[in-house]
Amino acid sequence: MTKEQERQHEEHKGKARWHQFGPYVSDRQWGTVREDYSADGQPWTYTTHDQARSRAYRWGEEGIGGICDQKQLLCLAPAFWNGHDPILKERFFGLSGPEGNHGEDVKELYYYLDNTPTHSYMRMLYKYPQHTFPYEWLVHENARRGRLKPEFELNDTQIFHNSRYFDIFLDYAKADPHDILLQITVHNRGEQDAPLHVLPQLWFRNTWSWGYDDYKPELRATEAGQVQIQHDNLPDLMLHCEPLDGQMPELLFCDNESNLQRLHNCPNEELYQKDGINDYLVHGWHQAINPAQRGTKAAAHYVLHVPAGQSRVLRVRLASPELKDPFADFDRILKQRRQEADEFYHHLQTDLHNADARNVQRQALAGMLWSKQFYYYDVWQWLHGDPAQPAPPRQRRQGRNSNWEQLNNMDIISMPDKWEYPWYAAWDLAFHCIPLALVDAEFAKSQLLLLTRDWYMHPNGLLPAYEWNLSDVNPPVHAYATWRVYQMDRKHNGPADTAFLQTMFHRLLLNFTWWVNRKDLNGRNVFEGGFLGLDNIGVFDRSAPLPTGGHIEQADGTSWMAMFALNMMRIALELSKTNPVYQDLASKFFEHFLYIAYAMANVAELQLDLWDDQDEFYYDVLLNDDNQRIPLRIRSMVGLVPLFAVEVLEEDALQSAPQFVSRMNWFLENRPQLATMVSRWQEPGKGQTHLLSLLRGHRMKKLLRRMLDEAEFLSEYGVRSMSRYHQQNPYIFEHADGGNDRVDYEPGESSTSLFGGNSNWRGPIWMPMNFMIVESLQRFYHYYGPDFKVEYPTGSGQHCSLLEISQALTTRLTKLFLRDDSGQRPAFGDDKQLQQDPHFRDYLLFHEYFHGDNGKGLGASHQTGWTGLIAKLLQPRAGE
């Protein structure tokens, strides 16, 4: 057991609170729904980046590489100023949704490089220009560009191209759970000496201005030039600041209070506001900081003169006031924690021999761990307002999330991206848990449990989707993630955590019932689902009323439910090994699956026809108000989701569940029309296994023929979300009034405004769906064995087993990040500096999705979240 694993064990057993502090500070709080108290419900305009430095937040805090405790009472994060910028760099800059030509977008370069599960060691890199940061240029150029042009990024300004920038490395290490070291190393990459102001900042989240608790903690300077921390709910702590060049840093204090004068042109009730340190440093306003050196926000102001091509180091330590010489053992502890992190990842990567692959995997997992965030959102309070604040507008009571008054979130949660998506998303989170289980199975399990808690899940059984619309419907992948995390935990940690599995099963029963009752409109086991997380993949917004009237019977919604039923059946069979009562529930889900499989098939008497014999593909079907059925012939990921509904049952699993087998045999004998829907159920496969899937071998081969065709779905870097067939043959839907809507193959950024245009499912490669394809093919192989072969790629004349194809797809996906023979990483696109500069080329960004033709990273640039699945794909025997 490594030292890091020992710490995890101590945490799990309650012996030490190693998770008490972590990287839980959001990268962005402004522009979130939580902080929006507008009448029109427009978060992007209610709280802006420009206002952020002056507004005390109600629900959370933001910073650059910040840490805080689990309740976010105290935050620590550095700020910087190059002497030219109009504002102190306390937070990352980016565009709001309406400002970006493809939606919201962070306009900074920063990398999460290392992290351990207990956050005993963490490392990140921020690249800060020495020139004036091009705030206005980024806003104006993106506003000028239309949707047919790419986003204008910080790198496009060429502000880094003459190396006039600082590489700022943040290294955190824990001596113990309440003793945290921070080393800030500043490299001047330019050819001229340059100054940099570095300000480690401490502040309390404002908990006293809302009318519930008027207790106000305090930060104050000591005679020795340190910052004393006084908070009734925290241990005794002090920020120890090391002298630089023989000088103690200047200590600056203000309060975490809104600047009402600046925000609303109203008199301030407090003397010193949140933006006081900014105003003192940038504008020289001495009256903005408290001369008594006390408040609820403080900074240690260091001025570094960094010679050209060299570096400077400063150190601070958040620890007990009783620590006599806080920097005597600083270097030793930091070095030791780095070595222990290396040991931890060496243990994980024993079978991963490629050095570049180890680097990619470690950064992917670092990003997953850095993306844990304190998330606070009490919908009842948000809707009704706070006693000490003006009442929210009346429209709020009937507006966004008004039917979610029970939701009360105050936890550390894995985020898709702490800047672009600093709020949890239900199906993203399920995927996050799979790579997280590689390094911290306990946290992965806790995350899955979290969304099913009473104070998260709606009383009707719906899981909360995301704060912009908690009622949106995401694919039901939590049962799948539950089973995968359970398997991984059992294999690598043991023994089997049946308590976790049992708890999740009972909570997911509620969610399954919600789907059956709410999303099967006509009780025919065909599910419309709605949004289902795929944004603009269809010709219509599937979460909104259709312009044609009627509703859509969704091939993917129905397939997701078939997968959900099989996942629940599998979990029930596992639980039945120790409690036979679960055999009845396994039977229930077996029968649910058969009914859905029957509905998915080409059954004339039901007039469903989700499978199209002409195109040999699954399509959504529009059922309009005249009961006319119109297949929406878009060859998209929607038609590939049926692959995911597959389960292989071993003979020994059936032998241990006799009641299930008895009920199953009765059902198959007495419902022969349903039995025919199951792929070769009565024929045992390799090693006496049995297959349940939506696809028989013949139909699966037809579907795979399209998926594995490089002229359609198969890209050099994975499976596209839409067939390239539509590049020459766009889908056009003709309306009765003569108008039309169309869908084209768009391999990069979206050209439509559907869902804000900030993501695109009309051609790019998405990691989670590719991951599902890879795992599904592996499960099919487990049944069919090596003799069942499919042409790969289509038209090549080469036939491969399903396992070989899954491995080949994995290779294509990992190629996105790995250097090719010429040293290029496809995800970097054609940016020569990213590809060649030694200070860029080995630092990875994990994008939201990737160009369908060339693999360039697109969308949110730090969405390690589900793109972090690359860590699992890189792991040898990833399919186990």
C-alpha cells in the first residue's frame, strides 16, 4: 500500500480528515443561475465578469487554483498583476454565453498537472501574459465573428508567441489535514526582466449578509506580519508568509462585501469592499483598504522581479499559529509529497509502459481531481429570497426551477468543468465516476449516491439535470455507472460493496418508475425522453414543444431505457446472491427489457418502425397531431445508442438464481412474440453465456457497417456523432407552410444557435459516447467470441472480431492526445506553439469534444469531466 493509499484508508475509516481541504473553489461563479436574482432570468447579464470583483457572492466563491474547506468557509487562492492590466487577475476571464460566437468560453491558458485523491499534493500551471491582457479584443472579435467562423482564443492574439509571459506553477502539499503548503514558482519565459505582483489571498465566504447568521469571522495581521484566522467553525489557523529578499510582504485587508456604489450607485454600508485590494493596487486608492489590518479578505502582497529566462519562488503555509518555524521543513515536505504522488501513480500505471501515455493519463486524472467543487444551491431560499436582502422578483416563483423547492445541495461535487460548467450535470457525473474509480472508488461511489438522495432527487423520481433547468432529462446512465464502479471497486479494492449497490438499486427504482410513468406517452414502451443531453443533434429542439405539434418517439430514449432495464436486472441478480428476494426484481427488469425490445423492432401491428429497413438504421419518428408517422432520417449517434443495450449472463449467474430462471422460462414460453425479440436467447454462446440485446447478429452487422464506414461515422479519431453522409446529403424537413429546417454534417463548432450554440452533436467526436461503444462491443464479444467477425473498416476487405474492433477504436481515441510519429498531438490542431514549444507541447487540455475530421479539441477547453474517460481507455485491460 502506498502512502497515498494509506491516507485514503485513514479518511475512509474516519481516522483523519484528509479531504477537509481541497481544490473546491470554482473557476467561475459569475454568470451562474445560483447568483442570478434578475426579473428576466438572464444569469449572464445579471452578474458579469466586470462586476465579479465587486459583488459578494451568495452561493459560492471563485479563484485561480484556489482551495477551501468542505463547507467553503475559508478560501485561499493567488492573484496576480503584471503592472499593465486594468484589473487585478483574481479570476479567469472568459465570455458569457451571448458574447461568444459559439457560446460561453474561457479565454485563458491554464493546466491541471497533478493531484492525488486526498489532495496531499496538487500542481497546476497558469500562463499569464506580461503585456496588457487583451480583454476588449477578445470580446469584440468574438462578437464580430459569426457562427461559421471558429472561436477567437487567447492564443490567437499571439500574446504568447514572443514568450513575453510568465509560467506560474502552483504546488500545494499537505503536512497534515490542516497544514497546507503553497509554493508559487514564477518563470519568466521572455528575453527581458519583468516584474510581477503575486498576492496569495485569504477570504471568508460571506455567510453573514443574508439574515440567517450575523456571526462575522475575522482575519487580522499579527505583529510578526502573518495573517491570523478567527472562525468559530474552523480550527486555529494562520497564514504564515515567508519573507522575500529579506522583506516581509505587505499585508492588505478589506471585506468580502459588495461595492454597492460601483454596482448600483448606492452608498456603501461598509467602509471596505471586496474590490478594495484591486483598487489599492491598480488605482492607488489607499482608502480602499483597512489601515487597522483586519477584515474578511486579506492578501500578502509580494513584488517579484524575475530576470529574463529565470524563475523566482515564494512560499506561504496555512497551518497552526503554534508552528514555530513554518519554513524549516517546507522543502522536505513538498519533496516528500511529490515523491508519494509519483509512487501512487507508478502503482496505478505499472502496466502502462509508454511515457507519453502515462503523462496523458496522469494529467487527465489530475483534471478530474482538480474539478471537484463546493456546490451550494438551496432552491427554496433562492426562490423566496433571504431575510436581510430585497425580495426576488415575483416572476421567479413561476420561472426556472420553481418546481424543485426540495433541492438543497451543499456538497463537494465533480464538475464537468469549473469554468464553463461550474455546476453538476447528471449524466456527465455518472461518466466522471468511472475514471475517478481508478484512483478514488469511495469518492466515485459517494457521487453516484449523492444525486439519488432525497434532497437532490425530485419526489417524483427525476434526477436533477443541471441548474439551468433541473427538469431537463439526461440519459439514464446512473445504473450503468453504478455497476461499472461496483465492478472496478470489487476488483481493485475488494470486498464487494453490496451496501452501496443495494442502496443505489433502491434509489434507482424510483428513477426507473419516473421514466416509465412520464416518458412513455402511450404506454407502448417507446420513450420520447426529450432533451437527452445531445443538444442540437436533431432537426428540432427535443426539449421544447415541436413546431409541427405531436411528439417524437426517440430511438435513443427507448434504447437508453432498454439499457437501464438491463443494468437494473444485472444489479438485482448480483444482489440476489446474498438475498434471494432480488430475483423477483431481476425478473421485473428482464420483462421490461423484452417489452422495450419488442417495441423497438419492426412490428407492423404496433406501427412503430424505429428500425428503418430501407436505410438499415435506427431513426427517431415524428408522430404528428394527425397520427402521421414521419421518420427523421438523420444518421446520427441517436441510431447507434441501441448498441448500448446489451447484457451477457453467465450460466453460473443463472444457476444461482433459480426463481429468476423459472420466471424467465415461463415468460419466454408464454410470450413467444417477445422471446423472438431476444438475440438467440436459447442458443448458448461462448463459454455457456446468454445474450440480451436489442440487436440480433444480422441487424448489428448492418448497423456496424455504417458505424465503421470512414465515409460515414468512422473518423481517424473515433466515431463521429453524425454521419459524414450528410455533408453531401443534408437532411431537410419540409414544413406544411413551405418553410424547412435542415441538418448538415458539421465536424467542428456548431453553426446553429440551438442550445446556445456552445456544443455540437452534428459531427464531432464525443468521448463518453465512444466509450460506451467500446464497452458495448466488448460485451458483445464476450458472447459471440472470436469467430464472429465484422468488416473493419467497412469496404477494407479486412474482417475483425468485436474485441479487435473495440481495441482499434480505443487506439483511434487515444491518438487524439498522444504524440504521433511526427511529434504532433491531433487535439492541438494546427497551433505550432502548442505542438512544438517545449513549454506547451506536453501540457494537455481535455476538450468537450473533438473535430470529426482532424481531431482538434473544441468546445469547453477544460472539460476533463467526461473526457477524462481517456484515463480509463489508456489503462491496460480498460474493458474489464
